[in-house]
Amino acid sequence: MNNTDQNQSITRHQTLRIAVLADLHYLAPSLIADTPDYTEHRNSDRKMYNESNTFLRAALKRLAAQDPDVLMIAGDLTKDGERECHEAIAAILEQFARDTGAQVFAAPGNHDINNPDATNFNTPNGKAVPAGRTTPAIFGDLYAPERFGAAEVKRFVPPEGKLGCGLSYCVRPKPGFTLIVMDTNRYSADTTVRGIDENQTAGIFTPELEAWVLEQTRAAKAQGDTVIGLGHHGFLPHFSMEPKAMPAYLIPEYERISTALADAGMDGVFTGHMHANDIQKMTTEKGRSFFDIETASLICYPSPARIVTVTRKEVDGQIRENFDVHTLIHTDAGTFINPETGKAQTVHDMTAYAKQYGFDTNMLETTAVHNLRKFFKYLKTHPDKKAEYHSKIVNAIDGLLVERLHVQDRRMKKAGIHVSVNSQGIEGALDDVIPKLFSLNPDVRDSLLRRTVGAMSRVDVTDGRTILDYTNYIYQRHLAGLDGTPHEDWALHTREFLAQGGLTDAYTTIFTELAMALAGDYAQTLSVSKILGADGIQKNLNLIPSDGRTPLVDLSAKRGGRLILAIIKWMLPSLIAKRRKDGALLFRPTCTIADLIADLKRNPLSHFALTRVQKRTAKGASDVDPALPFALPPAALAALQKGKDQVTAFVTEFADSMGNDTESDQDNDTQFILNCPALSGDDWFSFQPKQA
């Protein structure tokens, strides 16, 4: 290979000015209206849809003043792939390209294509209806790089019959620089888990795309170019637990693929998706550096744009590439008409304004209810999935069960009475309970969920702060790229609260209350005999199994069986239908849990006993001692504590991971230099002066 010929395109000094935006989530003002449907949707998200049009125009105006050569957008241009929004953005970007002379390159995001949530909220009757859906072909036409001044575009062509990653392309915006736009999204039947043309959050990087990107990278390096990538999903983790806790925000096999791209000659990628400002770098075993510059969403805190100046110059016989990264925040959006209220609104500081739109209790409650409604709507149209989820719930609970749970206090033991609950009986009971869960009154279901989520968000942690305050604190540190700065004192105290299991204990109490509330709502519909898996009780206290069932409870007594049956008949008249000739009591099939509770409340003796039990159990699950009326066996207690310890460890590690950036000292304004080594033994990076 002739190194002199190879470096003819390399001059002593070349510069590329890159303007960067990510996750615009643009919702056209024409699709917004002041309606209950829109209010509910807006309240279920942190994104500032009302401001999206104004914020985009303000950011572009500020970027135009930076004299960029190119504008790169790292996906999720629209709220949910509304065609009307894509058309509006494309027109805005065309005007930007005309005004500045900058070329524009947009990678698709997971929200942008084949999205069934595309919505028009501005209708005559105020009811939201589907907006135009954007197909891959429509997206490709609207954001074709040729429309924005690019020439000699090389496009990736998926295998015949497939569409996956098909919006990838390669361009050379200036001599010395090659840009590869990588479509990392699942929206076609050949890439989605369900095998349909519908968007998914997780990313993909098909083998065919990988081979094509490597080919383009090597070809660009063969002519001495700096190679930069653009995509939506992350190519490197931006906090240590991202691969474990949020894998859908990374491309699959990110480590192997990033290493391959780096070794082929790609310097790094610009990404979005996580709505955070963060820069990560790695070095391969071959000594190649690779970066991932992730940019936060324009319509979430801190509402940034970036300007990155890439300079190539000859230093000591090598090409040194300098990346100067500058983050633009606190942008003045000026005065605009809010499309929801129709009133004038002024935002002089987009970053300060966006900070108030963190997580709040109403948003969390609305989001939870909205997602639960979607889930039940999905089950209604996919009855086969109801059985699948039924099985998953049973299997999940079964994995937590010990084979047999013994319930006995000192008085029962002295009287020779033994009660135990077996796992097979619990599984049978669940088969009756779970369908009731799926058919629970929607208003009751929504109310219980709101109450539970609200209680979870309001847990006090320290110094009058709640866990929601801490969540916003940690999350916004990460979003703004400030997760390398010292923590505030109250946050340090909260972290100790987490590590000591304070939050896990609080949530255990909340979920116990939820379970009790659900039991109360189910009480009117749950048959006692179906829950017990029994048609009656014999003189020896053994339950009479229902057809094909293992009774939930095993009862036995050394003596006094007849007396116990008599007490049961006296205290629970609603439960007993009749006495058989052999002395067994048969249950009334129509008796519900509510009937049982009513019987107990009417009986003075049982009411006294229940009150005593409630007072003792109010001490809390941790107060397990012989004085309590019921005691869990050591194995069950150990399993419960182990589960709580695992949750505590996960929550603490997640907060540490997101709130403390140990990889990058500066995620906003920074500079790094890449020295380009030789590849495959060809020292094409060595600068050779022209012959006189």
C-alpha cells in the first residue's frame, strides 16, 4: 500500500464543526388541545410537549450562531412517530440548512417509526385519535441527507425480505471526515420480538449492518478520514448498572461491537435515548480509543444542545484528532403561544424551566394507571396472553414458597392443634384468585394503584425529604452530567437510609397494606371453598378436597375434634351448608370471604379474638417472637429477609451507579485527543509532506 497516495487527502489542518441535538420528542402545536385526554397524557410524562416546537427553534437559532458544518440529531425526533410531526420537523430542518449552509443528518429513534401511539389530541369532540403513522420509507424520504446538501450517500441495504436497520447510511460531509448514521431500532417484523411491524424500545445491530459499517469504516480509513458514528442507542454504558438494569438503552453486544468498530478505525459515536449528558470512552486491546458522546433530550432537563469541534492536525508525524465538546444550556426561548392554553408564555432559561419538570407524585400515579390500562386493554384483545401471564404469576409466587408453612402459637400447641399451609394448595388458590385480579373493577383498580404509588413516592427519608426528592436529585444529576460533583449532606444521609434497608422496610409495609386492600375488595367475589380447595371438613379436621385440588390448609388435632367443629359451625354459620351423617361439615359454595368476615364480626367472642390479633400483629413483621399469635418458620423468615436484603442492595447500588460518575470528569465541556495508530501494519497515519 502506498502511504503517500493514501494521505493525499490529508492536509495539515482540517476542522469539522458539529452541532448536536437528541430526543426532540416534537409534538406539533396543531396536534395539541386543552382536553382531558391530552392533560392525562402530559401528566404521565416529564417531557415538555407544549414547549417542544419553541425549544427546537430556539436551540437551532443558538446553534446557527455557532457556524456548524453539520447538524446531527441522535433519534427520537417526535413524540410517538406522528407523520405530521416528522413533516413539520423536516421543514424546520430544511430552513435551518438553507440559512446556515450546514448539512443535516438524523438517525431514527425508537419512538419514530411504526409507532401505534402516534396521537392527535386536537379533534372536534376533544377525544384523542390516531395520528398519521410513519413508516421506514416515509422517514427515509423526509430525512434523506440529499435534501440537506449531502452528496454521494452510500446506503445500507438489508437482505431481501427484511427491513431491519435499513435507514443506515454513510456520507462524507467534508474532506477528511466520514459520518456513518446507524439505524439501531426495532420497528419491522424481522427485528421485533412479536414479529410485527411495531416499534420497540430496545435496540438492535444486525450482523448485516455490522458487516456493512465495518466495511465503510475501513474504506474511509483507507483514504485517511476521521470516522464518526451517529445512532440512537448507546454503544457504551453511561453508568455502571445500565447493562443490568436498563439494557434496552444499549445496543446488544455493545462491548464486542464497539471494540470491532474501534479496531476498524471508528473514533466514536454520538447517541441519545437515555436523555442524559454523558461521555464515556474505552480503549481496546489493540490500543484504539472509542468514545460515546450521549446528549440529553431537548425537552427534558437540562434541555441542552452541543457544539463539537473536531480538528485534525499533524503532530510528530501522526494525525492527532482533537474533540472539543461544549454544551449549550440556559438557552433563551423567548415568548411564545402555549398551544394548550392559547396564552402567551415566556421562557428565558430553558434549563431552569425544565428543572421543575422532574418526577412528581401525580405524574407517577398517572403513568402507572395509564400503563396498567394499556396492559388490561392488551389482555382484552389478546386472551391467549391472559393465560400466559396467569402462569407467570403462579410460577413467580411458587418460586418464593417453602414446601409447607406451619402456623401455630403456644396455646394451639398445648391443645394439640396443628395448622399448616402447603405450596400446592397455594397454587390452587391462586388459580381462583388471579382471574379475579384481571376482572377487578377498573375504578377500584386505578384507585388502589394511585394510592400505592402515592404512598411509595411520599416515604420520608431524611431532613423532611421524601424518596421522590432523592429520586429527582440523583436522576437530574445524571441527566445534567453533574454526577461527578460532591453530594449534598441530606443526600448522603438518604443513601445511608437506603443501605440500611429503610426504604425496603417502608415498601414492605405499603405492599402489605395493598394486599390487605385487595383482599378487602376481593372479599365479595372470592369463594371460601374455592380458596381452601375443599368442600368441607371432617371430624378429624381434615379438609374434604374439591375435585382435583390439594386443600390449602392441613388441620389436625390430638383431641376435641367434635368440639372444634361445633365451634366452627357456631362462629361461621354462613360457611356451613349442612352436617353429613358421618359428622363432617359441608361448606356452602356461595359463601365468600366477605360473608366469613361478617360472621366473625357478629360473634362477640371472635370479634374479641380478632381485635387481640390485630393489636399484636401491629407490632410489625420484624417482631416475630413467641408472644405473637402466629409465627413464621425460620426458613420462611430467612427467605423473606434474604429477598429484602437483595432489594436493598439493588436499590443502593443503582443510586450509587447513576448518582456517581467515576468514568468521566466532565460530561459537558471537555476536550480529548485521539492519536491515530497504524492499522494492520500500514502506517497510513504518518504524515508525509508533499514532494517538492
